[in-house]
Amino acid sequence: MEKEEISYRNLRKIQQIEKNSPQLANIDSSFYHELSKYEKNLESRLEKEGSSQKETLLKDEIKNTKKIAISIYEMREKKIVTAAISKARGGSPDLKFLVPEEQKLFDSLLNLMMQSRQEFLDNKPKKEEKLETKSVESEQKEHERENQENTKPMLMITKNIPEFVGTDTKKYNLRKGDIISLSQDMEEMLSKRGVAKKIEKLQNQK
């Protein structure tokens, strides 16, 4: 589409083309900038207008212009979202009529979608596989850990502690009242934080 000066008639024309086409209509790259200037010009004319009749006409034109502008944007917005979904799924959507402002929107949507697909789809099996492998290793070394337990300090947890990874690379989710045997360095760390206290071995309390 050749560059045309923004006018109410021109906006209606673009609106109809956009409505009747499944693809983005060919608008000038400065469309949104020129549209903003056109709307500001109407507002400026309204402020200076002395005739009540012309004021009414200008108010109607401003109101209708805003409606058409929103309609054009929302139709193009929907097509851009659809194009981003298609691209994220390996498609080749027609993007030749994206204007600079819309290109930024498309790129942001596509990046977010690709990150989400990677997080929820691509990496999920790998994470599960790692967890499963760790679980098998844990079972194989259960007896060894039980033997080591007797050499570690016995602690009583005095406050709920958000989940954390210990120096042994294991995840811990400790609650107030829990009794657990931990390594010396972890015992010192929790004691300094005031969330645990050292107690005698359970067997000594029998």
C-alpha cells in the first residue's frame, strides 16, 4: 500500500482491508506514529474551535477515530499472536507487513513462547530422568548413609525452614519439631541461624 495521509476515510479503508484479510494488511511503517499525530491534531482543533456545531462534529470524529484505531490494532494484534504461535511450532507465517512496533511485539511473544516450550516440554523428561537416577543411587547407598548417621550431630529443628540444598547436595525441607542427624558443618550453620539446636543421641535418652 502506498503511503497515504492519515484521515478518517483512510482509516476506514484500512479497517475493512484488515477485516477481510487473514494476513496482515500492508500499512505504512510509520502508521502508528502518523495515527498518533492525527489524533493529537483533532484534539488541538477541538480546543480551538469556537463553533458548537463544529465542536460536536469534531468530538464525533475523535470518538469514531479512536474506535477504528482500536479495531485495527486488535485485529492486527490477533494475527501477530497467531503468527507467533505458528512460528513457535515450526511454521513459517507471513511477516512481511509487520511494522517496527509490531515486530517488537512479535519477537517478545515468540521468545516467551520458546522459553515456555523449553521449560515445560523440552526439559521435563531430562529433569525426571535425573531425579530417577538420583533415586536409584540413593537406594543403593541407603545402608552406607545409615551407618554414617551415627557419627553426625543430632539436631532438633526449632523453626520451619524453607527448602534448601545442603552441603551434601541433598534437598531438605525441615519443619519445627523435626529431629534429624546432619553433618557438622550443616549443624553449625543451622545453629548459628537459630533454627536448630543440638541434642544428645536418641539412644542415650532411652
